[in-house]
Amino acid sequence: MPGPDKCEAASLQSAHTEHAAPVLPQKRYSIVLVNYKTRRITAVCLELIRQHLDLAEVDVLVVDNDSDDDSLAYLRTLDWIRLVERRTAAPEKGFEAHGRALDLALGHVRTRAVVLFHTDTFLHDPRIIEVMLARLEPGVAAVGTTEQVNRPWYSTAWRVARRGPRYIYQRAMLKLGLRELQARPWRERHLKSFCSVWDAEVIRNEGLQFALGILNPGYVMQDELEVRGYRFVRLRPSWVFRHLDHVQSGTVVEMGRHVGNTRRTGQYEKLMERFDTFDS
């Protein structure tokens, strides 16, 4: 597995601006999140972090993905975060932009433990972070969960039953040479980046990065790290969602790209009603 492309890494490092907040030596861990044109949910996410965590212990690093809108203007007003403004020279797919932003953030991280949040991750109980940090033992590359929402058991069973036959069919087509892409797994196995804790030293020492391949950021890296002998701690979704909310596709909904999906739009609006006072 190749390491980070040096030309791309150099380009990313040169095409950004960092607004540095004072960072004290005793910071225990970092929180990294990526903003792209989501003023409303980004404000809620950051305010909950500020309310529930001890900022003397955590370095909050926000990468703006070339938003050039009111969300970037808002981030520039916060003196308790480190803001990195990433600029792009050409259009990117969503997963590419997010992965490259995470890799850029990794270059600015000053702690070994890195907590990844999405801007639509709303923290309620900080104990989840302490538990995840404690599980980041030697030999463990990351701690997190494999589900983006807290599904009931019958919903999970239905998803597995529906995906199983499709997985077998895609594997067969792959072996016959009639398909180029890998078969989609019949069950979720990769940690999701909306709430996970990573060992930054492992990533650096292994020469890997989040933006690899055509999968979601970090998926290819997780597969490669498992091959190299690292472990991943997978927490029960039901336990994780007792400590936080995740607005599934909340960033996409806020940008108006899920207009036809009434279920996700409804979930977004229902949850956001509780937090609109944060976005003032």
C-alpha cells in the first residue's frame, strides 16, 4: 500500500491558512472536524464541545474546506479553536475533499490521540471520549463504532438479510471478471469518522493517510492497518448514542441536497429545533 503522495501533500500544505489559538503543553488530545458551508450545525457542534469539555485539555482544530461563506466568517470569530483554511484549485468529490482535509489536519495535530467529529455530531456526555481514549491501547489504531445511527435490532437484521445475497452476487461477478469494484460488505465493519479516536503516531509511522482510494475517508487505511497487525475497537452503537447525537447526512441536508428525502430532512429539522439558540 503506497504512502501519501508527496506532491499532493506539498500542495495541500501550501494551499491553506492557519489561525492559531494558544496551545498549552498539557493538552491531552485533539478534536478535529471539517466544515463546509454548514454554519448552523457547525455552530451547534462547537458550542456543545465548548460546554462539555475542558478546553485546557483539548486542542480543537477545525479545517474549513474552502467554504467562502458565513460559516467561515463565523469560525474566524472563535478564539478558542485553531482554524485551518484549506483552499482548492479544482472541484472535488465530497469524500475526496473530506479525506484531504483530515490529512491536512493531521499535519497540524500536536497530540497523539485525535478525536474525529463531523459537524453534525452533537456531544452530550463527555464520558464517551474518556472511555474511547482509555481503549486506545498499544496496538490499537482507532476506537469507534460501525453504525452512523442507532438502529433497532430488527432494522439491522433486515439490512444484513438484504445485503447478503447482493454481496454473494457481486463477489461472483468479480471472480468472473464482470465487475471491477470490490463487493460491498454484507455488514458494516469500518469505523465511522463522525465519532472515532485515532492514534496519530500510528498513521504517521505507517506512512498512511485518510484520503486513499475511492472509498470513504479512512476505509482503505483501516484495511491496510489490519493487514499490518493493528487492532480496532468497535463499540456498541446503542452505547455510543447514549452520549451523543449524529444527524445522519446533516451536512448534506443543510446544504439543500436532500430535498427529496423527507425522512432525513425531518430528522434534521426535529433535532435542530432543540439547538437553534446556539446559532445566534
